[in-house]
Amino acid sequence: TNYYIGYNTGGCVGRNELLVTTKPVVEECAAECDKLSACVSFEYKRSSTACQLSSTCDRFDLTLNEVGNSYHWYLKVNDEVAISENPTPYAYLWLLDNLNEREVTSPAGVTSTNYYIGYNTGGCVGRNELLVTTKPVVEECAAECDKLSACVSFEYKRSSTACQLSSTCDRFDLTLNEVGNSYHWYLKVNDEVAISENPTPYAYLWLLDNLNEREVTSPAGVTSTNYYIGY
């Protein structure tokens, strides 16, 4: 149940002291960092699924800060750690293990009511009516779905960066529900939409468009104080 806020300008050079491995999705790389108290951040490269954990890359000014870098950097912080010294992140991800009554609340200052609950068991067959394209990161696929009021969900395949938008795949029971499926399915919900009819997601994604005074609050029911801001 840690936050990950992702920055797409690269990480630190030569500071992958804790682990160099591969993970099929960024959430699994984050889970590896969760396991180690010494882990302060990690880098993830979606094209090769490279996952690199660090014990010393703990400030943005140590990173490359290079636009277009293929590595995304995720910094672990908690409620006691100020993030005001780091630039505003472009998105964040929270791994959920315990939602109290399935309630999710938006971060303070975020004006968008849309967010996505993610499942790693595949999407709907033949329901990519709105768009079939490629996007280098899942956040950009989500942004495409945000643009269309008719878009109710999207599928993303990280290995090929395939991004598929749907206007009809609006319930979990329509999906494949296949463990190990290469597509992840993200259902769009908002503050007025109940998610009680769908199984508990393994993660959710919220695109941040406006942070008021840089404050981020956890979803209701999540007890962990750790999260990650990503560059």
C-alpha cells in the first residue's frame, strides 16, 4: 500500500545498489522496493521491464532530469517527509491491499474526478471500439481515455505499449479474468460511480492535473504512510 508518483526524466546514474532485475509491470518493481526498508527509490524501464532499486537516490537533484529518458524514477516518501523540495510529479500510483469499505478519495487539490482502478487479468475481447494505438507509458493511455467522454475503460500491454480504448467494457464480469494475461484493464470511475460491484483492484491510477500546495492525502482506508513520487 505504498504511493508511487512517477517522473519520466530518468533516475540516478550508478545508484542501483540494492537490486537489478526485470519485472513485467511497474507495480511489481514497486512491490520489490516495498519489501526493503533501505530502498528509497527505484527506476523502471517499460520497454525492457528493467527494475533497479536504490538506497541512495533520494533527491530529484541527483537524477538526470533528462526529458525523454527511457527510465522513470519513483521516490519513496511518507506522511512525515516533505516533498516541497521536489518538482511536481506527473502522476502517482498506490498499491492497494486494504480498502475500508471500498472507498477511494482524491488527493487534496486535484480537480479531476476521474481515476482508474486496475486489474492484471485481461480486458474485454473485441471491445476496443474507440481507439487502438501505442503509448510508451500507461499514463498516456489513460490520458487518451480521459479525453473521450464515451471512454469507459482501456487496456494496456506494457511489453508492446499497446493501448486500446473501449466504450462498452464497463464491468469486470465482461473481462477475461485470466491470471497472467499480458493486458492490464483499467476501469474509469469517478466520485459518483460505485465500484462495489467490481472485485477489489490490485492498484489504481490517478492522473494529477493540479496539486494545491503540493499536498497529497491517502485514499480512505489505506493505512500505510509510504508512497513514491516519480520523476
